[in-house]
Amino acid sequence: MDTTINIGSLIETKLKELRMNKSELGQKLGNISPFNTGREDMPCNLLIKVSLILEHDFFSYYSEKLPVHIQQNTISRTKDVQRIEQLEKQLADCKEKNSYLKKINELLEKKG
């Protein structure tokens, strides 16, 4: 299985699509010199910055190289996290409603 990805070439393609040059990308990254797209790989922290600036998920090219069962596990975990977040929000809403109901109940008991 070939896992080679020339990330520099993919970034260069995206730059052309956005009509942005290497100097502009370099400046947005806080560099004086133009961004070097001649590299085949780069550190993750730099790749995430480039992904954010160009609004493109360059990590997906690496994910596509993973076997299907690993990709499915990732999707499953993502759905689990989303479900947990949804349930946490529902729980917070229920706690807030419960607090209001307790206050109403206390007021009714004082009145009655």
C-alpha cells in the first residue's frame, strides 16, 4: 500500500485554486519569506495552520490512506462525541428546568 502524499503539491494546487501566492501564505503564517511548497511532508502544527488559513482539510488526504475499518472507527467515535455533547446539553436544560420548578414549588408552598 502506497502511503506517500506530497502535501506541498496539494497545498500549491489549493493556492492556485484560491488565486493566492506563496508569499501571501507565508505572510499569513507570520513568515517573511514565501511558503515552501516543495516539501513532501511537514509538521502537524504547521499543517493545521495552513489548513485553517486556506480553509481546507489537508489531513483528510492522510485519512484516506487508512484502512476502511480504521476510518469507520473514527466516524463512529465522532458520532459518539456528538451524541455525548447533545445529551450533555439536554441534561443542562433539564437541570435548569428542575431549578425553576423547585422555586415555583417553594413559592406555592409558602402561599398555601
